[in-house]
Amino acid sequence: MSNQIERTYDVAEEALGLAKTLKLAADPRNLELLYAHLARNNSTLSSDFYAAVSSDGTMSQDEADRLYSVHIQQSDLAERIAEVIYKLEGEVSKVANAVKQSGSDSNEFKKDIGTLTAEIAGAAASADPSVGSILEGVAKIVQSVSETNEKLESQLAESSDEISFLRESIDTIQHEALTDTLTGIHNRKAFDQSISEILERANETGEPVTLILADVDHFKRFNDRWGHQTGDQVLRLVAEMMKSNVKGKDVLARYGGEEFAIILPDTPIDNGANLANKIREAIGARSLKKRRTNENMGSVTMSMGIATFCDTDTVETLIERADQCLYAAKHQGRNQVFTQEMDLSSVPTPKKPDADAGSSEDSDDEASAVA
């Protein structure tokens, strides 16, 4: 066995041991991240990696997901986009060359045809017997022009199809880059892009914009009891139920861990509060059972904070106000909606919440919802 192969085994064993030390699940995503770090091929990843380790020597799954997204997933996407763009440029170059070549050939053909036409006219006047051979030459040139044009049309059609395919590939890659892999809804990057665009438009039009930040109550406790894989299934369920209530221009995103965000363009805060309560009640009414054992896991509740856009707001101040309202909802007992119009004076300054949610591979122990 070669030294290189043995080295890969050694790194894989190190990755497994490091996962245990950091208290991370030994799932494919985490092991891929740890392997990339231990292989020491990416100094930026390693630097970010050490910064993400907690003081107790562990790493939250949320931090691991962030590192994977930035250094593994986004890196792969960037390479794929670059490859697609390279192919697209090649196709465009092929079309340009074909057009250029066709233009050059056509000019030569026109010159030859003009010369022969003059010869035909002179020959006809003197009854020159060479008229027949000249006409034959004209026919060949015309045929060559026709074949060249057909070849160009065929090449243009093929290149057009290839360009369309490449454009679709770019669209697919961009969609993946803005989609949360666990829940299938928008990810944090998509949220950041959307809220900037929506608030910029609101500044111009004066339309109301409402932001909802929602958090699954006691999710760490749920994960500790039932396991991360079941917790992932619960996050998928919550995302699906929220998605079924979000319509039109509304933007639903996984904000981070077990936290979700909904941007409501052209929506006053009262309507946003009504929607939030509708979602909260629908989720709380679901009884969760473990599919494999049929064990009753109870229900999941959500706390929600709501803020509305003001003229003096930036993206950061709007999010901060919604986050304060979310913290107030949790401070006052959870499973409720708190808006910026309510009294925040008795609510202490929010502390940074623990990042305790993450994604992992599916398993047979899934969570299912029954009415």
C-alpha cells in the first residue's frame, strides 16, 4: 500500500477522533469538513476553524454548518460556476468565429460571382462558346455559398442550444447557492440579498415592510433528548408549515440554526402579527411521533418577534429590533408573538443565544406530524 493511501486513512481516523472531541456527529458533512481541515490544504479554513472552537474545546453544529457552507459548499459552487462560464465563453467564441468566417467567405463569393457575371455578359455578346463553362462555374460558387450558409445556420443552432443549457446550469447553481440544504427554503445569504433589495424599494415607494424572526422553543433540549437527526426532521416540518402560509412576494428563509425569518413586503405590522400567530398556532397544534417507534414526542412551539420598517431604519436596525422582540417573546414565557408596538421596557438586554441546531443525514428515526 502506498504512503499516500495510508496517509488518507490516517487523516480519516484523525477526523473521526476530532469529531468525537468536538462533540460533533460523525456524519458525512462534518467528516468532510474535518478531513479538509486536517489535510491542511486550506489555511483560511483552518484559521476560521480554530476561531469557531468554543472555550470548552467543543464546536456547535451551527458553527460546523457555517464552516462547511463557506469553505466546502461555496467553494464547490464557485468552481462549478467558473467551469460553466468558461464553457459559455467558448460557445460564444465559436459563434463569433463562425460569423467572422462566413462573412469573409461571403465577400469572396460575391467578388467571384461579380467577375463571372461580367464574363458571362461579354461572352453572351460575342456568342463565345465558353458561356456554358462559365455558367457551370457560377452554379458551383452559388452552391458553395448555399452550403456555407447552411453550415453556419447549423452551427449557430447547436451553439444556441448549448448556450441555453449552460444558462440553465448557471441558474441551477445560483439557486443551490441561495437554498438551505436541510429545509429546502431560502438560506441566510438569500435572506440578506432579499431584505436589502426590499428595503431599498421601500425607501423609494414608502410601502410598509414587516419582518418576522421566529425561533423553535427549547430546541436544544429537544435535540439532546431525541437526537439531531430527529431534530433535523422537525426543522423540515416547521419550514414546510411556514412555507404553506407564505405567499406571493413574501420571503421565507432559515436565518440560522433553529431560527427562521419572514420578510413581508407591502405588509403592515398588524397583518404580519396575524400571520405569525396563524403559523405559531398551526405548528403548536401538531403532535410529533417518532416514525420507527411510534413514540410520542409531544409538540413544538415557536416564539416570534416582529418589527416594521421605519424611514430611519437600516437593514441592521430593523433586524436588531425584530430580534429584541423575539427575545422578549422568549423572556415572557415563549410560544407567543411580540411586536415592536408592545412594551419592551421590562425586558432585559438580549444575550447571544446558543447555537444548538444543525443538519445531518436522514435516518430511519424520522419525526412525523399527525393532527
